[in-house]
Amino acid sequence: MNNAPDFQTYQQRLMRVTAYIHDHLDEELDFARLAEIACLSPWHWHRIYRGIHGETIAATVRRLRLHRAAGELVNSDAPVEAIAKRAGSSGVPAFTRLFKTTYGITPAAYRKAGRHTMFDQPVRERMQDMYDVDVREMDERRLAGLPHRGSYMEIDKAFGPAAGMMAAAGAFGPQTEMIGVYYDDPGITAEKDLNAFAGLTLADGADVPQGLESRDLAGGRYAVLTHKGPYAELHKAYNWFYGSWLPAAGHEPADGPPCEIYRNDPRDTPPAELITEICVPLKV
């Protein structure tokens, strides 16, 4: 009985499975192979995965592939047929049905809407719509998490393991916030060189769980833009904020990176309902 795995051990084993899924998203996943990676019985490992992660392996793969497909629709010229195939769909009709069920819009319409850049509109038109921005004072936050290097769309590779380690250490509670800190501008930095930090807030006086790094998120005055919708569309909010709101609002950004606070969980929230707060530090 003394050798029985505890919750942290289960988390560590399932983290290997999650990392494998990310790295082999284009492949047909073999459940027996995943059981080997998890070092768990093939009869029971998937029940453990679903119990801890709150979704099946199939749901995880489908969610990650659709998330990637949404980004490709907006950020590439790849044909819908190719994107559908990469997402694991049998063809464009099946991909369209699944995408519309998840995102509430067809892939073609999603691509068209995403390509509609604000910089093609007059300034007056750009200022009429878009997003709520609130200037507020934010407290300093102490984060525990993992660094991420590469596409910002793939930061879940770091958030998943970080959240698992926090939960295993008993440090993940109802007040825990998931915060991504983004150090590089994807407009001028090669995707492979982008640096970010997948962080979770620590309670006052709490120790940093083993395996995680600590970062301090400065307090002070911030402009907080509330975005509702898929993560693949966040770039539009950034463009509008820096190209329209900031110049017109009379504020100047402080010397610090922007961050994103994720207010709900993509595992059980439709993409159209995801709430993200983009926080940009301001000079006083």
C-alpha cells in the first residue's frame, strides 16, 4: 500500500500523456501507447484521465485540433480542405458541421470575419465598436507556473502541466487565476522565439509547488480589455487596442509585458463564450 501512487503521481503521469498528444496531434493516437506513456493499466488509465481532466481523450484531441484549425483559418492562406484534413475530419462537410457546432459559424465565414482587419476602416469607424476597456488599479500577483517558448496559440502545453502540479500540491483553489504573461511581440518576433509564462496565482504565504517557477506580476494601473470569443481572435483585440483605443484615450503603456487573465475553462466552455481579460500596464 505504501507504493500506491498519490494524486501528484497521477498528475505527473497524465502530464506525459498531454505532452504526447500536443506533439502528435496529427497522428492517430493509440490508446495502448497512451497507457504505456501514463504507466497505468490499459483497463483503467482513461477513466483516471477523464476523472482528473474532466474530458475524454477524444474530446481533448478534438478541442485542440479545432483550436489549431481556427488559428489557421485566420492566420494562413491554407485551403479549407487542407485545414479540415489536418483537423482529422473526413472532409469539408464534416469539418464545417463540427466547426459550426463548436464556434457557431462556418469555417468560411469565420475566415472572412477574421480577415476583416480594423486597419482597413477609418479611425472614426474603428472607435465606434469592438471592446470594453476599463482602467483600474490591480494588485501585485505572485504566480507559479511554467515558461513557454513558441506559438502563443500553444501555451496550453505549459498551462496543462502547471495546473496539474498546482492541484497535486493542493494549491489550486476557487480563487486561483490562470494568467498568461507574453514577453514578445508576435508581429516582430519569429514564432519559434516567442516567450511567455503560463502562470497561476498563489495565495499569500503559499510555497511554490515543486517543479514550478515563480514570477511576480507587478501591480499598478492597467488598461483591461474584455474579450469574449475564441482565443484565435485575440489578435484582433490587440490590434484595436493599440491602434485605436490607446492613441485616443490619452494613456501611455508602462515598461512591462501585457498579460491575459482567463476567466473560464476552454474544456467546458464553448469558444464563443470564452472570456479573456487583456491587461496592459499604464504609466501613471
